[in-house]
Amino acid sequence: MTEATRPTSITCARCGVEKKVGQRGPIPTYCSGACRAAVKYERSLEDGRYEAELAAAREKTRQRRQANARPCPYCTAPMDNPRRKQCGKPECKRAFDVERNREWHHAYRAMHGQWCRPANYAEQQREYNRQRRQELGHWRQLYPERAALTDARRRMRLEQARTAEVFAPVDVHTRDNWTCRLCWLPIDPEVAWPDPMSPSVDHIIPLSRGGAHALSNVQSAHLGCNSRKCDRDMVDVVLALARQAVPRQ
């Protein structure tokens, strides 16, 4: 007796999709478990088994809730769901919220020694923000390049500029060899803001005059030099520096 030839693929009996068959195991009828479950569900609907099982499950749930029923603590109405704190009536909900708020205020007084008042909310929020900054650090310190771009975009929105690039201030200082392009004196990276000799990024064409926040339009500068330049053009600054006879290095 010759063995039957094992097919290499089958056609799903439900969706008609072709599926490859392995060399071992039973030959499947459907392409996936989803099709098999769908056929089972459709057959249960046809012969009424689905509705019967659903009705039996609902009756079982109803009996379990009746066995675990307890009265509402506010109006003594029976509650079928054992997880409920009140029956759901508006007056019971209101009484439950009042009791919960009273417990919270008593716990707050036991912890802080005073009642919680609306005047304390702002101070509590500030204290929470201070603790978060101490734990995580300020976002300007965590993302300096994003902070610089945010400040530039704000000024650009005020001045109606159009172009912006993402770069870190340290990229500009490294490119310019930590040298101020206004007074040509070295910049100390250890000097912190707001010292006049601290590093800053200057826009060659000011944003107020239509300049772009781009690497081609920025240069390194001392904070004091940048503040003295203000929103003037580089030509005006060079003429002013020439009149002051500032030595270059």
C-alpha cells in the first residue's frame, strides 16, 4: 500500500488564503488560529450555543453578586458589586466625596500642623517645583542646545524672522577657537553667566534686522561685548571699535 502524498500547501477553508504545510504534524484546515476561532464562533451562533453560554454566565454573575451584596453605608440600599463604596445615587456620591475630603484634610493637618488653605496652594506648587529641579536638574542645563534654540525662536517670533537651525553654543565657541569676535580677546569657558566675560553667542546680522538663527550668522562673543553691540550691524561695531583703538590678539 502506498502512502498518500503530503501536500506542500493548503487553501484556508474560511478565507481562501494559501498556506504552506510542513513535513510533520497534522495537515491544517485553516490558515491561522484567527480563522479557526472565527469558524467556531460562527457555528456557535448558528446552533445557539453562544447565547446559551452567555445567558448562563450572566446568571452566574448575578447570583455571585447577590451572595456578596451589602447595604450602602449612606442610604442602606443593597449594592450587588462588592467593590462599590456607595450605591451611586447623587446624594450618596455627595456624602462620599465630603467624607473623603474630610479625611484628606485631617491627614494634611496631622502631617503639616495646619489646615490646608487655598492660599497655601501656590507655595506648595513652588516647593514641589524646587524639589523637582533639585532632583532632575533644570531643563536648560539638561538640553542646552534646545534652550538656545527656544530663546532664538522666541526672539525670532518677536522680530518675525523665518530661519532657525539646531546647534549648541559650544559648537560655535569651538569653531571660533573660544575667541571673542568683537574684541578678539580669549573667552574663558569657566566663567559663568552673568559675568561680562562669560561666553555668549552673538548674531552677526541681528534678528531684529532680519538675520537668521544659523551657524553662518552667529559668532562667539563675551557677554559684555554682546550687550554693548546690542542690535547694531557689524559694520557699525567695527567702526566703533576702530575709534576706541581696541588692540587685537
